Amino acid sequence: MDSPSPSVRLPSRARRPRGPPPPTHCSADNPRIQALLAADSAANAALFPPPPQGPPTATQPASRPLLRKSRSALNSSSSSSPSLTPSPAVHATRLERTKTLLETILHIRDSLPLSIPPLVPVHQLHGALGHATCDDEIAKLEAVRAVRRFKVGNLGEICVMLVCDYEDSIRAVAGAFASGRCSTDGDGGGGGGCSAAVVVRGPDGESPKKKVAVQKVSGRNIGDDVFDRFLTYATNPTTGLFVTKSQLTTSMRATDDEIGELFSYGFLTLKDVDTYWVSVRNAGVFWSGFARGRTEVLQTLKKRKHGEMLKAHLEEKPLRGCAVPVDLVLLDLLGKGSIESLDAPLGTMIRLRKRGTGNLNWT
Amino acid sequence: MFARLLKFRETRPSAPSIPLHHSTAAFLSLRLRRNLTFEESGPVNALQIDPLDARYLLAACADSSVRLYDLEEEARLGRDEEDEAAAVDWLCRPIALLDRGRRGHEYSVTGCQWFPTDNGLFTTSSMDGTVKVWDTNTMEVHIGADSCACVFEIEQHVYDHAISPIAQSHNLIATGTEDQNVRLCDMRTGAFTHSMRGHRAPVLVVKWSPRDEYLLVSGSVDHTVRLWDVRKANACVGSLDQYNSAGSTHVSTEETVTAHTGPVNGLAFTSDGLKLVTTGHDQTPRLWDMPTLHNSLANYGPHIRNKARFALHPVITPLDACSPPLLFHPSDSRQTVVLDLFTGAEVMRLKKHTARVACAALRGGATQDVFSGGYDRQICWWTPEDPDT
């Protein structure tokens, strides 16, 4: 088939054929997630649809409506003063909250491909649901053991993951570990079983070193139920984002070798001397791709003259080097405050937002 | 029937108070005062209006000067009829100026505080390592009872200092210094009392609680906010933990607890002392419940930019003047962001400065004026919109 001549250039969007979309996590198949949803909707029955002002606080007296009405009248008169009159054609996108937090998490999780762990950065939830009550609701879900927060990446961003997904990943490793253990009598079987487990972990770039370390497993002091103990400890809401070695030895009765084993599998990441972040396997794969996607979106916007683009244009092309779809990256940047979303006559526009270079020098 | 009326009076939800409603509406309609500008001062680090008369404004500037303004100068000196018709801009000049030098401070002045019960005294702290107590009338360093000049030589950069607004039994100045201690200076004797050890990095901001005269809170570059009881030997009463909220059962160890993921450089109490707002370089202000030290997970959104290693002074409107209370947070993005304290919603932004806004101050009394000072050498006066104009 002849390629188009240079004088007849098709726009790049139409030229590339799209393959079938990669398989994604599907929450409809998972019975535990359905049970979670049912429990959550029962708990939220009284609150859904959420009140527009957010949950009432103790400091607001019950006769609020009287004050609110007259204050809004004053507000409208003051906003018509010449300081700032936004033109009605282009205005900030209003956040319509139609789903509960759990439904949003599931919706985001469903769009993630299977090659990366289903982590949901908290900023995506802020972008989707607004800043006001999001943190509260995440804390409530954590207390019920439905989700868990993890610190991911070196910038200190917090991501949320369903506890059932985390349990699945631990159990997968535990299964491979146990089968590797059972088949080992000497180094050959142990190496074979464990190297299989190592290969499953994916292109972290550390497999060659870990293969050597893991093959010596038969000589080390590791209990068979180490992953089960870790599972119960990590899914306990009291554990927190990071743990110290002393906490691990007391609450989980983990030996040094077991801590090293968990570390090599990626469930603990180094924070400080003797302090570890509780983390997710392959979180590095997720985060590096996500960070690349973020920088790509921001650079695409920077290249434009005024730093703005139609959202539809941004969502057309998939991101290079990032498995996460574009609209999730946009949600995350919206929640962080690096971009803002406007409704214009042409459609939704995304604009880069400079938070101010902060002139620290005095003239 | 009488019993029924009495029961109704006692059990009905509290009626809205009309003065509270009006002052809240006034706060929500703040705008820049048009016919008055302050003369160009140095880059302002701190502002304070005296709590007694709500009349005098002290500005501590980064060019080592301290300026004193009279806010009622306009009323005092009067305006002629022709001036009013011509709508001349009134230039507010300082009534007193402490310049750079041996008499004043030699480096940037980082804080200024009025003495809580007397207009005649104020204190200033500076990066040249001194905290000086001044006599307002003579603008000289105050000579104490037994003629001790009240200059406290700390020999470290002093980032912030504070005097307790309710103290009856002590006259201590708490100073936050470069060398990780919070040092207490006693104004009665002119000497240091003790220092409170515990921080591992320079202390950027200190504040006394308006509820307990012995409770002191300090924020530091090591990401922690510590509470101190100045009466105790082992003074540290607690440390705020950002992962410790009301529902969570998370337990952090003593060494690893942090209040922010960056240096903490701003503290503000509500007027009843039950809530504390801390803000830091991670650009998320947090609201803490004081008696329980829980992080009430109020999310203030991504509107603030805060990257300077100086004390920032966010202010909260008094609870009897504005309900729901507002948080005025100066930001490096040349504006003061006004946020609802409990819900975290952005109420408005006060934009006038052309450089970083470093401080905000409320004028007490019956007015709802807010002042903001920035590094563009300007002080802006925000006043409620006049309903007639």
C-alpha cells in the first residue's frame, strides 16, 4: 500500500491504526469487590446523594439557612463590583459529584491495564471528587479495611489501593514462594522455583542481583507463613504508611531474614535506617510510567502558546511510556492544582496553571 | 404555658446573632481601601496591630527597619472640604521609624510584637541575633526597672518570637532560633530562663496558646510541630502527627513523627485556642484539634504556594467576629488566599501585591480590616465594602 506523498499529509491522529486495547483490571468479576460495594452503599445510603455543603460541623448552628441566604445576596452584589467579573463564556468546570469514593476508585481501577498494580493516586480522587471531604472518606474506608494508603515514588505521593487487590498480590507471591520452597531439596530446585518467582516480578532492573540472593533461601531463617503474617499485619489499619524494624519484630514476630525477604519481594521499601515504607510490588513500574506521563502532558501544554488545549485533543493520543490512560493523568494533575479545567464554547479546555514563581527577592 | 415557653427558650437551636451575621458579611466583602496608600516601606516581614486600641500598626521590614503607623491619622489630622471633593489619595506615613544601625537592628527584622497589655512597649527580633524591647514613646531600647537595657543577645538567627497574649504570671518571650532550641527570655529580669530542646533543625515559628498561658507551640525545619509546657523540666508535651486523625489508630514512634512533609513555617490558633492551623513547605495547611492533637483532615486545596524559609503568619478571624471562621493565608503567589477554616473551601483571594506576600494581620476592635504586607515594599489595607458606595 502506497504511503501518502509528502504534499498530501494526513493529520497524525488519523494515520496510526489502533490495536485492540490492552486488558484491564475488571472489578465486575471480583466477588469481594462486589461485596465491598454492597457494604459501602449500605453505609452511604443516608449520605448519598451527598449534601452540597459537605457534612455539617458542630460549629454551625441549626439555623444556618437564614444566614446563608442573605450572605449569598451580599456575595452576588460584591462579585458584580469591577474587580473580577468572569465572562460567562469561559468558566471553570463545575465538579459534579455523582459517585461515592469507592465507586470512583473502582472506576479508575478498571481503566488501568493489567501490567501495572491497580494503584490510585490520591490526587486523582481529589480531582474527581473535589478537595473537601475526600480525605475524611478515605480515612473512613481505611478504618473499615477496604482500602490502604501507600507512599509511592520519591516525591512522597500517596496512593490508595484496595485491600483485596493487595491481598491478591501477597497471596500470589506466597503461593510461588511456597511452591518454590516445597520443591527445593538442593540449590537446583530452590533456584528454579525462586527464579520463577523473580521473573514474575517484572522488569524492575534488579532481577539479576536478586536471583543470586534468593537462591540461598534454603539456608535462611524464614518461616513458611511469613506472607500470611505480613498480610494480617499490613492490612491492619493501625500499621500506617511506614514501619520500624522494632515494630516488625514485635507485632509480626519477623526475623531479620524475613524482613530481608519481604524487602526483596518489594513489599517493604527503605525509608531510613531500620524504617521501611509498606509498599506494593511493582510500584516502581507504576510510578515511573506515571511520572513520565505527567511530564509529557505538562510539556504538551507548555508548548502551546497560552498553555491550554482542548481536553479532547489531549485524550486522543495515548501517552508514550505510560500505561496509565491520559484522562487519569489529567485527573491527577487537576487534583494537584498544576492544571485547571475550563468549560469553553468549543468544549472542555485544560490550561496550565502557574502557581506563582514566588518572588523571594526584594527589589 | 409558662413552662412550655421556658422549655422552648432553653431547647431551641441558638438563634443567629445579628452582630455576628453583619461582621461575617463584612469579612466576606473585603476589598482594597481605595483612598489610602501606605508610603513605600521595606519588604515587610511581619505586621502587628496593637491589641488595645487597634490603632497603631508595626511593620518589621527586611531592610532592618521597623515602622510605626497610626491608622487613625486621617481622622486625627482631618480632611479639608476641597480634598474630599478632589478625592486625593491619602498617603499614610510612619509616625516613627527605626532605621538600620547600632541603635536599631543590623540585619533583617523578622518579627515585631506589641506588649499585650500596654501600648508603650514592643519587642522586635532580628537576624542579627538580638531580641530588643523598645519604648514606643521614645523609640529607644527600653530601660528596665533596675536600668538593665532590654536587649537579649542570642547570637543566632532569630526567626520568630512571641509573647503570650494572656500571661498573668510570667513575662516570657519565646524565640525560635537557628540552633534548634526555643529560648525563653524573661522581660522582668532581662535574662534568659531556659531553653527547650527537642527540635533537630532551626525553629522557624513559635506561638503561645491563647487558652493556656504555659503552652507554647513551635514549628521547625525538621518537619515537626512540638508543644511545650514551660513549667516542666522535660518541657516537650507532645508533637503533632499528620497520620494521627480522629478515626485512625495509627501509632507513630517518637523519633519518626512528623506534622508536615516539609519545613513548618506558619502557625495560627483560633481565638479560643481549641484549633491550630499549621502550614509548611509542602503547601498543605493542616487543622489540628488542640486537646486531642488529632489531625482533622480538612483539605485546603492546592491554592497556596509557600517556599520561603521565613515565618509566615496566617491569621484566623476571631470566632466571635466571623462564623464560619476564615483563614487568611499569605502565599508566595502574590496573593492572600482566604479559606474557610473547617471545610477548606476557597472563599476569595486578595490580590494586589507584586511580589511575595509575607504576612497578614487583623485589626481587632469593632472593625473588620485586614492588612497584608509583601516583599514589594507595600502594605495593603483591606476593608469591608461600604454598603453605600
